[in-house]
Amino acid sequence: MANTQNIVLLKQGVDSWNQWRLQNLVLDRNRSDNKRLATNFSRVDLSGSNLKEFNLSGFNLTRANLSRADLSRANLSRANLQEAICHHANLREAILIDANLVSAFLRNADLSGANLSGCDLTGANLSESDLTGANLSGAIFRGAILRNTDISKANFSGANLNGAILKGAIISRM
């Protein structure tokens, strides 16, 4: 489980965190006791961090910098990523159920196979991202930018695409 030491170390910065992760490859990524831990990472610079398979459900990552971060298979359910910068982030197969991604910058992000069901992506920039095979059921894309985004094989059932910009979006592959 992520303990207080993990949270403190992560807040010390990306270099310290990544070095610790390399030295401690076995990490129980569950957060069953994090109700009492500080989960506010608002405006924190986590660019380039290795958070692969980490449980960040319910974390406040408002305006956090997650550019080039590895969040593959991470649990970000109900996380607040409003206005977060996730440029070139690896979110492959991440769990983002009911996450707040309003006005998030996800340009060139890899969200292939991710579960974004129920997410609010109002005004988010997903240009040139990969959403291949993503679960987008019930997601809100009002005013979102999906220019040149690969959305082939994605599940859009019940999604709200009102005002979304889909120019150049890849809807299916031959």
C-alpha cells in the first residue's frame, strides 16, 4: 500500500521518486489506508515520473504537470485532473472511471485501452492522442478537441460529443 513515506517521497520530486522506484521495484500499489494520507497534488510537477500501476484514485491532481509520466495501468478513478498537463503521458490501460478531466491538456497522450467511462472531458485537448479501444461510455466531451486523434475501436455508447472538434480524427482502421 502507498504509505505516508511514499506520499512524502513523491512530493520531494520526480528524480527522488524515480530513483526510489528503481531501487524498490516491489511496491504494493494499493491505497486502502490513504483516507488519512495527504492526497493533494494540485500544481505539483510530476513530469516524467514513473507511476505505472499506481493507485491514485480520488487524488487531487488539479493543474499538476504529468507530461511524459508513465501512468500505464494506473488507477485514477474519481481523480481530479482538471487543467492537468498530460502532454505525451502514457495512460495506456489506465482506469479513469468518473475522473474529472475538464480542460486537461492530453495532447499526444497514449490512452489506448484506457477506461474513461463517466469521465468529464469538457474542453479537454486530446489532439493527436491515441484512444484506440478505449472505453468512453458515458463520457462528456463537450467542446473537447480531438483533432487527428485515433478513436478507432473505442466505445462511445452514451457519450456526449456536443461541440467536440473531431477534424481529422481516425474513426476506423482498414
